[in-house]
Amino acid sequence: MDNEQVGLYTLDEALESLGFGKFQAFVLAYAGLGWFAEAMEIMILSFIGQAVKSEWGLSSSQESLLSTIVFAGMVIGAYGWGTISDTYGRRTGFLTISIVTSGAGFLSTFSPNYLSLVILRGFVGFGLGGTSVFLSWFLEFVPASSRGMWMIVFSTFWTFGSIFEATLVWIVMAKLNWRWVLALSSVPSFALLFLYGVAPESPRYLCMKGRTGDALRILEKIASVNRTKLPAGVLISSRLTDKAEESTPSEDRIPLLPSLSKSSMQSKLGLSSFFMLFSSKLIKTTALLWVLLFGDSFSYYGIILLTSKLSSGESGCFPTIQSRGYLLGDSLYVNAFITSIAALLVDRVGRKQTMSIMFGLAFIFLLPLLTRQSAVLTTCLLFGARMNAMATFTVASIYAPELYPTSVRTTGAGVASAVGRIGGM
């Protein structure tokens, strides 16, 4: 109210006035493409391992390394890209992430031997570690009043990426080979690179850096595209409202925290943004998110790879699962396709509540698999477990960036994601 009296308005007030229109729809599409690309590259892990193992005569440990090296690269990349994006801008992060991911992904198609494939897939993982930047960037354009709904919409890009990859493998592997799968799976990353020039910088990041004029120009462009108007008055840097918003409860907070205090911002010259995550205000959030993301990734990727193992008949406890007269090992791609669609049906009723409920349901579905079950029941249990694990993973991924201020948002969310990748490893 005081701001209105003196003719001033904050970034959050500007975004509320501008609403969600065509401009944000483009931002959603670009950021969602980043998650779409990551889902495709991750889903490859469930498919190419057996083909490469058979072609090159690899051991089981060598096959497993193809998956582990990607997660190892993501652990390193998550911290690196987050720091780059917090320091040099979200657009700089997009550019470097897209170059590394698309380049390494496409080059891995021509790997002459196992070692070269491992190295290149490690670089792909390093690039994929930065995909949390896309989510943080998208949230910084969305009005607070509709942020929850659009986060749910954003999360579906991962699901569609998984569905698309399963369909691609289903079609391509039958007619060509795993090299074609790698090549075609890198196309979304090249699309990110191609569209980079029209992706705008985050106005919230610009305000955090004190570049209010640049932020205002982007807001004016949003107003023009959306055919709306900015509030009357002068845009003020969100750094002026830090104290008020940092005191807001984290779970029910509507505005994203814009930044740390000015003194904390200046301390970045001598103190890495990584260590800010362990400040008195953020250490509890950081510790809890690390535990949450570790458990999420361990569960989600574990179930994906468990499905592959049970389907291939290589587990020591189960024979090859058969269903309706055909080997599930032969229909692995069909099952992955169907279980990915199941994630679309999950009804999210709140971040913490959804994660609690879905973790419990995933446990219930997995528990009977401790003993031998029929092929049909095993398939149904894996279907249910993966559906619920997907829900918890999705909600946790979109929940994490909300809890950090702008100055360390991509670093905080990225490092939490990196800890999650250790669970995947």
C-alpha cells in the first residue's frame, strides 16, 4: 500500500498486473523443452544398455557404468550451471547447457568404442545437470497467483518427453539401432540452441542485479505481447523489499524470494553462492531438500531400471516376465510408454501433501515385490510404483526453486538436484 501511495511498484506487482499471456506461453514452451530434452536423455538409460552390451560384449558392471556416468556428470553439472546462471544470467546458462548437451549427445552416436561412449555420455550428464535452471527461469516470469497451476503444467513436459522417447525407441530400435536413438534424442537439445536468441533474460534476475531499466524493458515487452498494462508508477528493485519477503513462511509464500540481503549479495565477491546455502536462514531448507531429492531420485530411477532388469529376466529372483503370450522383455518399450502416461493422471493436491501420499503409495506397490509374484501382478505393481514415484519426483523438482531467493535460486535448486542424482547413481 505504501508503494502505491508514492507511485512505486515491485516486480511481483508488475507480473500480477501483466497476467499469464502469450509471452509466458513462449517462456513455458522454451523452458519445458529443456525438461523434455532431459527426460529423453534419461530414458535412454533404460533402453540402450542391453543393445550396447550385446554388440560390444560388455560385462554387467560396464553396462551399469553407462547409467552411472550420466548421473555423475549431472552431479557436477548441477552445481556448475547453477552458479553460472546465478552469476552471469539465465540466458548464459541456457547457451552453455545447450551447447554441451546437444554436442555430446550427437557425438556419442559415432562412438567407436566403449570408453568413448562412456566419456561422451558423461558430458551429456554434465549438460543435463543444468536443466533445473529452466524451471527457475520459468517461475520468475509467472504471476504469483497462478504459479501453482503453471508449475503442474510445466511438469507434464517431463512426462511427454518420457512418452516420446519410449515411442521413439519402440519404432527406431526395431528398424535401425541404438546409434540412431542417440542421434534423434539429441534433437530437442539442438532446438534449445536454435531458439536461444529469442529467449529473454529473467526480469527478476535483472532486478536482483540492480539492472531495473533492463528489467523494465522486458516487462514492457510482456505488456505489449499480452496486451496488458504495467501498474502506474516506477518499478523498484526487488532488493528494497528483501526483509519483508524473506520473513514470509516458506511453505505458503506466494512471491518468490527475490534475493538475499544487499550485504549478502556483496559477499558473493569473496564467498561462493554455494556456501550461502548453509547460512543460518537457508541451512534447514538446504538439508531437508537434499534428503528429499535423494530419496526421490533413488526411488524414481530405481524403479525405471528395476523394470528393465525384471523384463530382461536377469534378476536372480524372477524369470522373464510374460504377459498375454509375449515376453515383456520384447515389449519393454510398450510398458515404459504406458507407465509414463500414468503420470498424467496423478491429481496433485498440494506439494507436501502430494509427496507424502505418493511416497506412501509407492511403498505399498513395491512391498509385494520382495517376494515372487505372477507376471501380471508384477507388471501392475511396477505400473503403480512408477506412477507414484514419478509424482513425488515431479513435485519435489518444482517445489525446490520456490524455497530459495533469486541470488542463489539456480545454485540451490541445482545442488539439491545434484544430491538427487547421487541417489540415481
